[in-house]
Amino acid sequence: MDFHERLAEQLARALETPNPAVGRLEPVGGEESDLSSLLYLAGVVTQEMRRPVPCDLSFKQQLRASLLRGFGGPNLCSPST
Amino acid sequence: MLQLLGDQGYGKAAAVLTDEAALVEAARTSAEAFGELYDRYFDRIYRYAYRKTNSREEAEDITSLTFQRALEGLGRYEWRSLPFGAWLYRIASNAIIDRHRRWAPTVPVDDLDEGGDLPLTKVQPDELIERVEAHQELVAALRQLSTDQREVLILRFSENLRFKEIGVIMGRSEGAVKKLLYRALLALRGHLESLGGGNGIDGFSRALSRATSSCS
């Protein structure tokens, strides 16, 4: 296992360990802190990607109704475009 | 049998999996059961589609297509070859690929939202500017990643799936997914450093972190 493979494995292990501090760690310079820097970045990306996405509740309900209407027969649901 | 559990752990797995397997079986003939599956997975599939397309309209179309195809294909679906959640993600992923292959000349894949849905309340103007700038840097850096690199970041950090689950969806081994994620973060960090005008990841991270803590 080379350097990068070891780091990839360590990173994966750290990410699958519940740690609410990830993302709040201050990044530090230097090669030896590569994992810490990537973990920090992972936390930042997580914060960004977990922001709520805009969703129209009526779309959710209408799609559900449309799908269930089409259940067992011709499907009436189609994308808007 | 495996349901996508994300980080909720496998402790409750047996009951959850049995329940979902039975639900999928029932959904072949019962609209009510299919509705239950829809309720379980709508938010995840919509969010995944939104993260991939950064467009509400496209996310709605992709979500609609995904469940429509799931309904049409449920009779042929086999749990043994693919967990139900992974099957839905795959349908959504294929729908996005098909759509952008067809629409590429007019609708760019990376027609990314530039932060229009950021929470705006209780944020001072200078903090908001800082946050939007940091967000835009991240969006720009994400744009430069390969499709697979972005996919693994979305499945891991947005969808909170485990490496094994991501491997099932992407058709890769767990080890390959770990390497892909590592390479994706390395590449992302490199892009952020080049975008940061010398401030690098540290400057970007501090800006985003300060502004994010102000927003929350």
C-alpha cells in the first residue's frame, strides 16, 4: 500500500467515525497534516452540501398523486419538459 | 438484503431491511405500498438530483422521471442484484446523463446555482458577501472536478452514504470508492488553492467557516 492508498484508507476511516468536530478543525500547513487538511475540507463540503435544497411541497404531492393514479394502468406522470 | 442506511448505522438493520423488502414486494401490486416507498425516498432522490443539476426545475423533472421509471420497472426489479435505494439513485443518475446528453447544446450540466438559496436571514451584509464569495469559490472548484469525482462527493457528503453503499451505486469496489473520494478532495483542494489567489484552502476555509457560523 503506497502513501496515497494509506491516506485514502485513513481518510475513509476518519469519515466513517462519527465526529461532530470534523469541519470545525482549523486547517494547518505542512505535508504531515495532509489528512487533517482533507478532513477539514470534507467538513466544509459537507456543510455546503447539507444546506436545504429548495423544494416545492405541492410538486411533491402532485407527483405522488399522479404516480398513484397511474398505478396499474397507463402512466399519467410525465416531466414538465 | 441491504437498504441504504447512511450513517444511521446497522444496529436496527434487520427490522428495517425486512420491512423494506416486504414493502417493495407489496409495491408491485399495491399503490399504497408504492406510495410509502415514494414517501421514504422522494427527499433523497430530489436532493440528489438538485445537487447534480443545481436547478430546481431539472431536479423536479429528474425526480419525476426516476419514480415514473421505478413504477414502470418495479415488476422486473430484483432486490438481490441491487438494493432498492441504490436502484433509485442509479435510475436518477442515468436520467441525468440521458437528459444532458440530449440537452447539452442548450442546457449546460454545470448550470450551477450561485447561492440563490442561501439563508439570508440574520446575516450582516459583509458576512453575506463573504459567505457568497466562499460558496461561489466552492461551486467553481466543484465544477472543475470530473463527473465521477463530483458523484462520489455528493453521495458521501450530501446523501451521507457509506462507502460500501456508494460502491453499489457506482458499480465500484469499496476500496476504489475510497480512493476516488480521496482523489476528489485532493483535486478540489488544488482547485480551491488556484482560485484563492494565494490565500489557498486556509483562506477559503476561514472565510466560509466564519460566515457559516454567522448564518447558523
